Amino acid sequence: MAESDKERQTESGDDSNIENLPTSTAQPQVEFKEGGYGWVVIFGVFLLNAHTWGLNSSFAVFLAYYLRTGTFGASQLGYAFVGGLSISIALLASPLATTLIGWKRCGTQLTIFLGVIFETIGFIGSSFATELWHLILSQGVAFGLGMGLCFVASASVPPQWFVKRRSFANAIAASGSGFGGLCYSLATNAMISNIGLSWAFRILAVICFVINTIAAYLIRDRNKAIGSVHVAFDWKLFKRTPFLLLQAWMFLSLIAYIILIFSIVDYCQTVGLSASQASLVGALFNMAQGLGRPAIGLSSDSVGRLNIANLCTLFCGLLCMFFWVFGAQTLAACIVFAVLSGSVAGVIWATVAPVTAEVVGLALIPSALSMTWLVLVLPATFAEVIGLSLRRAGPGGYLHVQLFTAFLYIGAFMFGWALRAWKVWEMEQARLDKEQRELAIRDDGVLSSASKHEPHNNNLDAQPARQPVSMLRGLWVMERV
């Protein structure tokens, strides 16, 4: 088929195009030599995550301050709504960001810079807030929109520069949110105590603008080289069972993650720790995220991305079920829990792009992530609201929150493990050789290509009689995937 015909098919967005695009883009990734400027890009995304999601992690400190002082005279759920709204607006901005990235007059760098401007406006506006609705518009909507433009524009870039080290590189970039959270959890508490809430917001605004502007300049994409598809609303992806399983894993994991990261500082104060001690625990939780995500990425490349993603999800659920409920009662115990849970709690952020590549193929990552962020808007908005509504006064007031978080992580693991079983079944049905199998683990586009050209292979969308039995084998088989 001529190149011009392929471009016309890309614009039309028909079903055949969805299946053929990964096929046409799988080969260049085999020939591409990773590294080089890719590591500069990783550094830029690291800085960007540190000053978007990392700054957002410091909302746990702001929330504890709001709850203790009643600064804006609002209810607990009102304050919780501000934190959830910032994340939901960030995810809701994904169609806008995806459209801007695909627009020739804008692109990735300018989209990020627009996000930087909105973030800065959000912090400056918060410094002059006197009522809750002021805070909702500034720290919630404006900051969330800026964070969303920065995040969506940069999230799909690191996988474009790497093949064999894709998970490791993506995890290093994602670890920026952990280290940013470490710095700003401590810094925010110190600034509020010494110079007041308003000036704390203004200083954060200046830092955010300077560092993120530098990061925007460093980040460069390879969208043209790999033929990325920037379709903001690609609803046809929901016809794929693996994509639905991915959404379920992300949906439940995100609710649990937000409850855990936003509640841990306030929880520490309810068990008798001081504000500075609770802030320290929150900072160590973020430090563990920063250290744990590169480890997750490195092990994912060798053990398997779906394997590591699901095992980390299960481990965090068990930690919340037992350690958080029965053990985290003193400063030392809270620190141990923060370090252990922090290293795996945000596994979705460390693995979402590489796992998405395994599910839909590298070329469709921008479109798939755009739809994923939209799905996550609802849980992001109400996760902490649900968490605080389960909170009770007095000793043991966080028990329902702890159990709810644990069961969410365990439920997410069940959906994720089902996705793993599906991937194992797909590769077995495609009858790939060793080299193709290695490529298919990293990019579903290779698997789609092999499935079409395998003369003895049954159609993967068909429903053979033995399919359920074959898929169940993936639940227990020991295999890198």
C-alpha cells in the first residue's frame, strides 16, 4: 500500500487502520538505537514530574493544615474535593492536550509551556484565596489544568526513545514525582510554619515556572519518526478486552493510591504524631516512590512488565491490609510503612506507558493514554472524598479507610492478573519465534502483525471452544510478560 494511502487511513480512523498501524510502525523500533538524547529527555520529564505531580503530593501537607486550622471555614469533604479536583482536571485535560500535541502549530513543547503558565496562575491565585471556592478555582482547576497539559504531553515521550530499557527509562522519569514530593512535603510544611500560607504558594509558583520552563525546552518527541496517532477520542479501543482489563486495573489502583498518599499525613497526626513528624512520614513516603519506581522499571525489563506491575499492586494491598491496620501506630512503624508502601503504591505511574504499549502497540499510546486519563477522571475526583467520608473520630478512626484501600489494591491485582493471562494466551496463539516473542512483550503492534501473517493461526478475535481453558493457563504459568 502506498504511503499516501496509509496517511489517508490514519485520518479516517477506521477499524482496519487501528489494526494495521502497529504493524507499519513495529519495524522501525527494532532498528532504532536507544539512548543518546533520550536520556536528556528523561531528565526533562523527571524535572517536569517533580514540579507537577511532586508539587501535587504536597497537598497532603496542605490538607492536614486545612483540617487542623479550618483556614477557609469549609468542611472536611470540601478540602478533600480540592485535592481530588486537581487530579481529575489534569486527567480531563487529556483530549485537549492530545489535540494540541497533534496540531502542527503547537506540538509537545508548546503544550507543556501552556501547562506551566496555568500551574503558575494556580499557585498565585491560591495565595490570594480567602474562601473555599477561590481555592477550588486556583489550587483545584487552574493548577490541575496546568498539570494535565504538562503530564499528558510528556507521558508518551520517554517510551519513544527506548526499546529494551523502556520500562527503566520511563520509571526514572516517573520517579521525579516521588523526589519532588519528598522535597516539597518538607519544604511546604516549613514555609507554612515560617512565612505563612500565602507566601508559601507564591514561592512555589516561582519555582514551578522556572524549572518547568527549562524542562519544556529539554523535552523533544519522536512522533513523526514512529507515526504516533494523536486521536483524542478513540472509542474503538474499548472494543478490546485487554484494554478494558487495563482500565479496571488503573481505575481501582488510582482510588487506592490517592487515598493513601493524601491521607497518610493526617493519619499520622491522628495516632499522636506532631505535624513535623507527620510531614516527615509523608516526605519519606514520597522518597520511597522516587527510589522505588526506577527499581520497578529495571525489574520490569527483565522479569516482565505485567508481572512486576501486578505483584507490586498485590504487595501494596497486603501492606495496607496488615501492616497499616495492625502495625503503624508509632513514628518508627509509620516510617517503615511509608517506605515499604511508597515504593510500590504508585506502580501505575511507573508502568502505565510500557504496559499500554504491550496492550495496544507503541503507535497508539497517545490515543490509548488519552482515553485512559478520561476513564480515571471519576475516581480521581472522588477518591479522597470517599476516604475522608470513611474516616471516623477517635482511636481506630482510619480502620475503614485502611481496609477499603487494601481491598481496592487487591481487586486491581485481580484485573491486572487477568490481563496478564490474556497476553500470555495471545502470544501462544500467535506462535511467535524467540525474537518475535521478545518484541511482542514490548509492543503489541508486533503481536498484531504476526497474528495477521501467521497462516496457521486462528483469528484472535474469534471465540474457539477451547479459548477459556487456554486463557486460564495464563493465570498460573511462570512466564516473562
